[in-house]
Amino acid sequence: MAEEFVVAGAGFAALLGLLALRCPIGLAMLVVGCAGYAHIVDATRLLAYLKTTPFFLFANYTLSVIPLFILMGALAERGGLARDLFTAANALVGHKRGGLAMAVIGACAGFGAVCGSSVATTATFGRAALPELRRYGAEAGFATGTIAVGGVLGILIPPSVILVVYAISTEQNIARLFMAALIPGLMASAFYILTIWVVVRRRPGLCPAGPRVSAQDRRAALRAVVPVLSIAVVVVGGIYGGIFTPTESAAVGCVATLLTGLLRRSLSARAVVEAIKATAETTAMIFAILLGAEVFNAFLALSQAPDLLAVWVSEQGFPPLGVLCAFLAVYLVLGAVMDELAMMLLTLPVFFPVITALDFGLTGEETAIWFGILVLIVVGIGLTAPPIGLNVFVVSGLARDVPIGATYRGVLPYLVTDFIRLGLCIAFPGLSLLLVRLLS
């Protein structure tokens, strides 16, 4: 047993060393995985493995859902659907104190139902909403912090690219994971809006009330948002209702988003080409990480370290919730220094067998789904928490006059509610599993 852990530990050390040298995570996992595979067996069998693995990995039909959801979000961004969502939300609550910030959260939640990417959601609303927040006197750090946490809803509200990758990596049902994510995602939206209400009540200057919109303009704004809400209902509702598979739903959403943009003349041919190019670049990056993770996971499987660790933890009698919280703490630490997709793919081969071997009073599938939602929540926290917080860097790139420290201070009140939500989802697995049990 000691030898297996030494080999696996050396692999992780080499991987972290390559990452410290700024090697791309996909390439680092591929190199270490190949070296470890060849060490345990031999180079000839490694070459035989590499001859077939990339083809069978990328020919997997389920993976087609990733570029489709990315394309749908890219088309929605360039078609002005995010701007329409913010305008409608602003027309409803923007005249209240803190209403502009609440409108950002509401619009991000709606956009998350057609996007699936936190970075894309953050960048989109950084351009669509930040100028309005600043124009009506919102404090700079509070405005950028609100957009950064609002962007997290891009992965918390289904569909979510992170959940798709988790489902493929752990061989879980994508539709059931989307069902499980809805209630925690809506909780995040509600908690963020409640945070704004509490913070602005104590410090009114953070986000003053905007101008009241006339009834005619409000009706026009609400009519303009009907198409994007209809797309969200079709995409998410089609999955929940069993009408579409996730891949079919993503394809329908792409076509609907494209037609909506073309009919409204808000989506030019050039914008469509740009969306396709952006989708290709993002998909290539994700697939490169998936290939590296596949080879690295094969090396770990040959070392047998994850299975042995799962057996050892089970035999020690550790409290299952204690083990779970320890793993989530590791995710919080890694999320401060590592990309969320790479972090998840790096740790799942070790953590997932251990979690599924423990008794939480749930079935094996329920445990896997519940753990996936907890990982998603923790990944969302890592996107905004210091010292890295990818969403914070994205919005800071758009608001260069706002010190990044001010944005982190703007994020802190939301992080408090994030940890409260995480604690509730740990203590009450039914929050994640309710829809799965009702709709399955």
C-alpha cells in the first residue's frame, strides 16, 4: 500500500511543480500521466493506450453538449439578450434603494439559464450593467463585487458546463444533476438579493435608487425580455420534463437563440462568426484539459491509490461529514490558486471514490449527485474569494480604475451568505435532491 501512495504522491508533486512553472494544466496532467503510466507498466502499452484513448474520448456523444451550451451563451451575449434582461430587471426594481444591484443579480440568474459559464456571464454584465451602476452613483467596489458574484450564477443556475464535466467524469446523469442544481442556484440568487437589501439598508450610499421608469417603458422592457425567458424555459424545462436530452436541449437552445437574434436584427453575421470562433477556442481548451485528466486518471487507477485510500478511510471510522468537510476545505484552498475546471478534474479521481464509499444515509447515486452540487457551490466561492477569484479579475479588467482590493471588499458580504448556503446544503441534502426525487 505504501508503494502505491508513493507513486501517486510523486505524480501529484510533479504535477504541482509543472503548474508552478506555469505549464498549462491540460499539458501538465498529460505529461505526468504518461510518465506515471509508463513507469507502472511500460512505454509500449502507453503508446497503445494513447492510440485509441483520444478518439474514444472525443467521439463520446455526451461531450457534444459542451460546445453547444457554450455556443448558446456566446450567441446570447452577442445578441443583446443580457442587456434586455438587465433593462427589464432594472425597470422593475431599479427605482428602489439597492435596486440596480438587485437587477444585476436577477438578470445574471436569467442569463445563467442560457449561458452555463461564469466568466462569460461576468464579462457580459460587466459591459452591460457596470456603466449604469456607476452612472447612478453606486460605490465602485460594491458595483464590481456585485457583478463578480452575479457572474457565479452562470454556473449555479442550470445548464452548467462545470456540471456537465462533473457528470462525464463521474459517469452521472446530466439531467439529474441539472435538477439538483436548480434549488441551490435559486437560493444563491435569493441570498445575494437579501445581502444587497441588508448592506444597502446600513449604508445607503453604496447603491442609491435609480430613476423610476414609466409604465410604458416598463411594459416595453418586459416585452423585450420574453424571448430570452422563453428560451430558458424551453431549454431547462425540456430537460426537466424529459422532452429533450441535455444535448438535444442545448441544440434547440442554440437554434432558438440564433433565430431570436437574427429576427430582432441584434445579431449580425460577423457576430455569429465571432461566437463560433469563441466557442471553438473555449471548447478546445476544455477538451485539452479533459484529455490530460483522462491520462492522469488512468495513471492513478493503475497505481490503485484512490481505491486503497477509499478503503483505508472507510476502515478508520472517520465521521462521513467530517471527511466531506475536509474535502470541501481542500477545494476552497485550491480554488484560490487554480482554475475551477482543472481543480475539479484533478481531485475527483481521489475524492470521488472515498465519498461514494462512505455512508451518508443516501443511495450511491444520490451521494454522487449531492457531492457534485456541493463541489459546484465551493467552485463558485473560489471564483470570487481572495486571493485569486477569476471573476474578480475579469471584472477588474473591465473596470481598470477600480482597485482590485475594493472589488474584494465588495465581494465579502456575499461570501458570508455563500458559506451559509453551503452549510445548509451540507446539513440538508434534500435541498439538492428534492427535484431529483420528484421528477425522476
